[in-house]
Amino acid sequence: DPLTWSHNRVEGKREYTSLLYIPAAAPFDLWNREAPRGLKLYVQRVFIMDEAEQFLPLYLRFVKGVVDSADLPLNVSRELLQQNPELTSIRSALTRRVLDMLEKMAKSDSEQYQAFWQEFGQVLKEGVVEDHANREKLLKLLRFATTHNANDVQNQSLQDYVDRAASEQDKIYYLLAENYATAVASPHLERLRERGIEVLLLTDRIDPWLVDGIPEFEGKQLVDVARSALHLPEEDAKQQEESDKQHEPLLEKIKSALSERVESVNISHRLVDSPACVVASETDLNPQLRRMLEASGQSIPESKPILEINVQHPLVSRLSSETDDDRFADLSNIVLDHALLAEGSQLDNPADYVQRMNKLLLDMDTGRHSE
């Protein structure tokens, strides 16, 4: 049985009848964008073709149904359909009808809409990138997991987020991650969580492209919390500058030890419990998108992350007081390795990391015995 359906008859300049429905479950080939799809086309109740894909955009490929037109010629072919001026207006009207059907479902039956979102939500996200004419409608239909609901269920809308945000908050914060467990445990969330600022947790494969297609919502800019230039509401810029200056020698020393692995080393103002995190510069690809493109065989220019350290953390204090240069370098590399692992990245050389950890553990054991 369908989740919902819509029957409509249009008369006047164009005459056609449409019967559209949304299935309760996704087909096995939903992710194959080349698979045959489309509506059954009739002309004056005479069956013409089975899968007329021209009537709906690709991101609505899960919609099933029938269109019966009174205006198209009986001998119409797929090629003639593409050239037919009537088609553009019919396509536009049918697309709006599907989106209106989803909007009505989201308002009247949130449980039913949640069932739809679990089956087809990722496909609907494609529309934000591909269909600029209907982007505003689509943005209201999106659902996300956030730090507000403390689970991985994608049931919060952008409007929900905006309604809960404090009056002085002029941004919508989000975090991209490989999965929910990595996202919710990310050190990037620590300061925001402490201050009660909600963050969208984005873990679907399409999400890096999705956020590129949403510059803002309701006048609030979307901001990646894993980027270097993160400014939270009511931050004391002068106090941050003084803190940065005070710890400059330590930053320079760490940067020297990690010169081949990091772009720069900064004081972090987003960490509370973690010693360090890695962030991307404003112009760099985010790590999730980089890993996806590399996995697909694309050649990506090399880039180094920015390391941010929490100077209040005991491990960084221990690093600051280390006088042995070799041990300082080992500790600095371990801090960076842990920051990369927490982000979900794989280490370029896991064997080096294991050697450094073994050496550190042996040094600790030797120090305990000497005491």
C-alpha cells in the first residue's frame, strides 16, 4: 500500500489527469540513477509508454503513478516528449504537487512522514542541489539528527532548529562525520554543548554536497563547526588574542615538531575536555568529502590539517613542561594522531603511532620503577 497518494484533474489551457503515489518502501535500485523510472503515460486513455521519466525530476524517482494527457499526440515518442513545450509546465506542476503532498504529510502526520524520510530522505536531499526553483520547499522537508534529541533519528527540521535557537544566535551550526557515533563524540562539539548551542549531525554520504547548496535558512548562515574560523556568540576576542600571544612559544615548538604533518598550530576555543582537535581551513575540502573523492579514484591536491590544542588540558600542560626534545616530538605526534582518530580519519602510518605509544608506555613504566 502507498504511504500517500494524490489524484488531480487539470482543465483549461492544458488538459491532463494525474494519479501519483509514494510507495511505503524503497525499491532495491533506488540508488541507481540510471535505472528505468517514471510515470505511465496515457494519451486520451490510450497507453503510450511505461516509464516516461520526463514528467518528474530525478530526485523524485521513487514516485509512481499515471499521467493521462488530452493534448499530446497519440504517436508521441520519448524524443518528441523532450521537445514538447507542454511538457515543461506539466513537469513543473507535477513536481509541485508531489512536494505539496509531502508538506501536507509532514504537517498532518509526523509519524507517517518519518517513515517516508527513513526510506527516501537521502534521495530528496538531491533536490536541494539539483532543483533551485523548489529549494525553499525542499528545505522545509529536510530532517536531521541533532544534539538536541540525543539519538541518531533524523526527525528535526531546520525550522525546529531556528525556533529553539537563542535570539542572539545568527548561525546554524553543523558537523559532518562518517557516522553518528563519531559525530556525537566529536571534540568539536564540546564548547557548543557546554553553552547549550544545538548542532546538526550530518552523516549521510550526500551531506557534504547538501550543505554547499544551503548558504542560509531564515537569514541564518550554515556554519561547519570543524572549520578553523568558528566564532561563537558572545566570544571575547581580546581575551582570546591575549591567550594566543601568551602560548605562542609552545605553538611554535609544536609546529616545528609537526611541520611535515600540519599546516599550523593554534589555541582552541572550541575544546573543553579533549587535548586537541584537527580542523580544515576555510578554503580546504572537508575530510569526509576528501575521503569520498579519493575512494572514487579522483586525484585531490594534498592538504594538511590545522591542529588546535586545549591549553587547559593536563596532557598539553605535560607537553609544555617537557624538556627532552625527542619526547616532546613523540608526545606532539601522539596528540595529533589522537585528534585525527577522534575525527574519523585513518592514520597515514599506524606503525609509527604504535611505536611512539609503546615507547611512551615503557618510559612511564621505567619512571614508576625508578620511584
